[in-house]
Amino acid sequence: MKLISQFVPAISVALITCYAGYSQNLVANGGFEEANLCTEFHKYCAPEAWVATSGQANYYFGDMAIAYEGFHYVGLTAGSVNKRGVRNFLITQLLCGLRKGKQYMLEFQVCATNKVLDSIGVYFSPEDYLYERRNFREVQPALWYVRSGAALSQPPNKWQKARFVYTATGNEAFLTIGLFKRADYTGALKPDFQDEYLFLLDNISLTPVDVNERMCADAEREKWRIYKQDDRHSRLEKRINNYLKNPPVPRPKLNLTRVPLVKHVDTLVIPDIYFVSASYELSKKSNELLDSFVRKLSGSMDSVIVNGHTDSVGSYEYNKELSLSRAVAVKQYLMTKMPSLGVNFVARGYAYLQPIASNRSPSGRKKNRRVEIFVYRKE
């Protein structure tokens, strides 16, 4: 399968409006489905909310057979056959500022046909990377995606999920993704597009790990302000040059995500023995345990968080599905037993990423196979 489709031409039909489905996503248009009307050419030739440092129109593609989901995806330059040090970085402004010390889950899909895809960097910054005066080799990304382990055994053109947990400094306003690798690839590989090696990105999301953390109140307004920035190609290059010569007054900091004032009421841990073996089906004993737990609760609830966990036996995808299915089963049972009006019920599956004991022993693995319930009430 040829990895890169031709550049997206003017779209004569209605634009596909397809969202990645992340209700707390702090980046806009993470699936690239909403296209920006480039003012010079009166064509949809770039993704809304995202800008590439090349200033050109060679990074936005459309092909349903290639995209991880939907129609559009982005292809970033990771090297060149004829020129050294050629890179293209993708930038977006966050919808809300991040809270210092809080954790955020960054996920995206990536693939490539070539061997240059081995160290993608993720850079958070208070200022737009478009106006960065330093060479990319001098920039230190906060996160690195290195293709290794199981990913190396997969076909290079198969989409792979990159997943990070990032602890915020409180100074983040922009997110930049690209190949920050210092050295160029040297070898005889056929280029993907013109004379460039590319890697593809799709479905980018940045969400709070704390389920009680919410979007800032003006996130939607900020999104449309970002969408109004239509400069691409020569107009973008002109804007960058003007900015570097006469930097404008810095914009006010983004409003931070919100953490509603809630009080922790109670916690229940359901061991693995309360489920049918290797299944998410609740046993009769678990129903009795949950009924007893609900009877002890009093007052109006704000939110009920159900987290599923497994041991490390088996693949990540299998354990992710099992842990989430168990959490959902518990959540659905609780919703039938508790007043659900106005209560935020959330279920999450963490697979084996949050162990409470060593997975090297049977007793440790037994402790790790669990479902945790956290109940909160507004103060």
C-alpha cells in the first residue's frame, strides 16, 4: 500500500465533521478533519488549529484508506534525500492552560514506511514555536516517542499508538510535535513525498488524568479564535518575519483548566475474586458488596469514578479492554442503585499501568487485579 496520498485539493462537497471523541481534549481538531480555508488559494489546504513550520502545503493529506480514522491526516518531514537538517514541525495552541503539578495524558497515532521514524519529540512551550529562533537541535522536548520493542516487529506502515503521561509546569500554552532527533538519517531509502521522508500523525489528544479536572470556561471561545487564524503559505511566512522584527505584546496567559471543589466521601476496592475469571461479569458476591457500599453513602453526590486495573500478564490491549469493561460493568450497576441525576459517572481502564504491588509474584498480581471506586461530593 502506498503510504502517502496526494495533497488534498479544494473540497467541493461539504467538509467532513468528525471528532476524535475526547470530551476533555485540550487540543482542538485532534483528528484533523476540520479543514482550514487557505486565503491565498481559496482552498482547504491545512487543518484548522494546526500550523506547520514549513509554511507550505505539503503536510496535509486526505485518504480514507490511509488515515487512522476519518479522512485526513498529517505527514511531517523527518529528513530529506538531498538536504541535511530538513524538518517540519506541527504546532497548535492549547485551549486551556495546564495546572502546575497536574498530570495529563497525551496520545496520538503514528506510522511511517521508512526507518527515520525512531524518535519523535513533543515540546510544550509558553510561546509559539513558529517564532523560535533556536535551531531544533537546541530545543529539548519534554517527551520522546521511540519506536522499539513490539512496535519494531510491526509493519512500518501500520498505525501505532504513542502514549505519555506528562506532568505540567504551569507554563504550557503551545504543543509542538516533530522529529527533534539531532542527526539526519543516512541511507538509501526511497522518499515518500518529493525528496522527503515523512511520518504520519492522526488522532492527537491531551486530556487531564484527574477526571475531576474540567475544561476552562472559555475553551470554546478560544477554539474559534484559533480557527480564525487563516494565514498559511506566503502569508504565514510574512507574519513570522514581521513578528521576529517587531514582536507584539505577549498575550495574556491561557485560563487554567478547572478543578471543582469536591470532597472525597468514600472509596471501595473490589478484588479480582468478585468477577468471573478473566471476565468483566460481576458475581453475586460483588452485587452484595456494591449494595452494602451504596447503603452507607449519604447526601448528594457530585461524581463517581470507577477505575479498572489488571496485572501484567497478557498484552496491553487485552488488559486495557478487560480493565475498562470491568469498570464499565461496575459503573452501570451503581447507576441503577444510586440517584444518577446530576451525578458524573466515569469509568476508566488502566490495564497494568498503575500497579499497587509487584507483578513478579502471584500474590502481587492478585492485588493488582482490582476495581477502585471513588465517590465525591461538592463541599
